Amino acid sequence: MIVGALFVSLVSLSGIHGFVLPISSGNLRAVKTTLKMSATAEPLKVAPKLESPPVDSSPQFPKVNGGILIGTRKLAVVTGASSGLGLYGALELAKSGDYYVILACRNVERAESIAQEMGFPKNSYTVLKLELGSLESVRNFVFNLKAFKGPRGLDRLVCNAAVYLPKDPNPRFTEDGFEMSMGVNHLGHFLLTQLLLPDLKKVKNSRVIIVGSITGNQNTVGGGLVYPRADLGNLKGFENGPGFEMADGGKFFGAKAYKDSKVCNMMTVQELHRRYHDSTGITFSSLYPGCIAETGLFREKRGWFRKIFPYFMRYVTGGYVSEAESGQRLFQVVDDDICAKSGVYWSWNGNAQQVGLYDPFAKEVRGAGGAGGEIFENQYSSSTADQKTAQKMYDLSMKLVGLDPNKKAV
């Protein structure tokens, strides 16, 4: 019963990547076995406790003559590249030798320090400031990127950065008056993508990857059974303009705000595909890399949760993936010819529509989107694939970021 109570507690407190598993005697035996294994296995990292400073949109002095540094390599932009998925994905790109990487981060000094710590090859990257909580900063970033790269195009854009604020009783707002989760995770990336579409069109077979999540997909355990569910409603909040707390016009709920923003991310991929793929050749895709339980995304959680959660996801649900493996998965979607298909939501090792099953031979839990397995085309849930809502969300987003919904970017 102690294990069962722990299960329920972690599910309810995780909000984002929780799972529901029937506590049968068989499951209890598997749980006890895996918990014993965790005591002797290599210790997992703990999600870092990082500061969440106020929005800082102060400009960065533009860098120039980047064309010489980039050379003949492909140019990739990765947002949120100073931690977690973004950091490890950018590192894979840089170490491949085929890409010059722009680390788009809010704290330039911290990103520079981490890149050196992680061993990014010399002359493989540049850090440019990007504060997604400020539309002005997004525009400044695009100006600085163009100044740095010159007239050449952009090969890859990876929209990865995200904030998750489940403990906040009241909403935080971006510089432009948007609830922070929606403003950073969706609207900042939305404007960034719109402004860079002309540069992406210049390059043959360019790609835009917007990181999704099972929590926004109601056909998964984490998205369909773990409360609260994502629900954009009739987008009343978007219609009301800056100052709205939730997309549906309701009162703020931190865990739901994150899930709603992920729905918008995945809808944006589908709308970009419908509106621009045929005319530009740009590949638009999303992915769920697995639950990176040690990532800074969980910085707002209590210390005990950040310590236990990686073990819970690895040995109980089977959804765990290490930061290093998540980076390899992101690299695959960015680079692999298999992932040149547009409009796809990529996943690995099961579709997270069930909890993982304990494999006594491998001595690990498998099949819930966690470590291992092959890449495959996952399915969007019916609510995430709702074309009518997606079109409305896209057009309203255009207005919210100050663009004309009737005017195409390219």
C-alpha cells in the first residue's frame, strides 16, 4: 500500500508527465523489484533548482561576419540550448561537424559557460540572446541572427525552450501581457518562426521542429488521464487579447496552462504544414522525446520531488529518457532522412498510450515512450488535430504577436 500511495502522490503532483497504473499484485511485485534495482543502479541526476528571473529584454550588441565561421556547414538555431533537451540536442549537432549551431538563450553568459563545460567543439557555435517572454527580444534576435549569418539562409529551426509553472497560484505575465507559459512556450516561438520563414525558404529541404508533449495529446495516459486536461475551449482568452490568464478564458491553472501551450505548439506544426509546406518545401514536424525527468523544466518543483521523480519515471512508468538520449533523438529529427516528412509527430519506444511493462530479461520497464526503441510516426489526438480550432488559434496568434493573419510570411 505504501508503493500505491507513492504512485498516486507522484501522479497528482507531477501534473505534466504523470501516469496512472492499476496497482495489482503483479504490478506491485514489478514496482518493488524495480525500486530495489534503483537502490543499486547508477544514481540518476536531480533536476536542477534554477532561478526564474523576471523577463529581461535588454538588447545584445549584434555579432557580424558569421558567414566565415559557418563555412559550408548547415546553420541550425536551437532555443533553450543551455539545459536539458536543447543543450544535449545542440551538442549532438555541433559534434557532428555538419552543423554550425546558434544557441538561442536568455542568459548569454550562462550559456557560454555551459557550452565550454560540455565540450562544444571550437568554432561550432555562437550564443545569441533570445528572451521569448518579450516580442521585442524575439525581433532583436532575428535582427542579430541576420546580421551574423548575412544573406545565407537558415537550414534548421528548433523551437524547444519552455517554462512550466505548476505551483504558481496566480499567473506571471510576459513583457507583452501574456500568461508566461503561453507567452514563452507558444507565442514567442510562433513569432520567431514567422519571422524566419523567409530565411528557411532560401534553403532546400530546411526544417522547423517544434517540441511537443504527450501532455497535450489526450490519446495518451499523461494527457488523457492525468488531471487537468488540455482544453483550448473556444479560445476566448486569445480573443480577449493581452491580459488573459488561460486560452479558454478561464482562471489561471498552472499545470493546464503548460498543457494548453503544448497543444498550441502541435497545432502550429500542423497549420504551418498545411499553409507552407507545398509552396516552400520546408518540413514542419514535432516530437516527444520521452520524459526527461532531470531537466530544468521541473525547476519549480519541491526538492524531494526533483530527487524522486527520475527514479519514478525510469523504474515505475517506463517513460524516462536521459538528457543525452533525448539529445540524440532531437538530432535524429533534425538530421535523419527518415524525418524529412512534413506534418509528423515523432516518438520512440511506444506511444505512451499505456504504462510501460516490466521486462524481466532486460530488467527495466519498456514501451511508454522512454529509453530505447525505434522512431515512428505517432498520432495526434483528435483534439490536437482539430483543424477548425487550429486555424482559429493560428490566426488569433498572428494578431497577438502583431502580424496580419491575412498576409503570408513567404
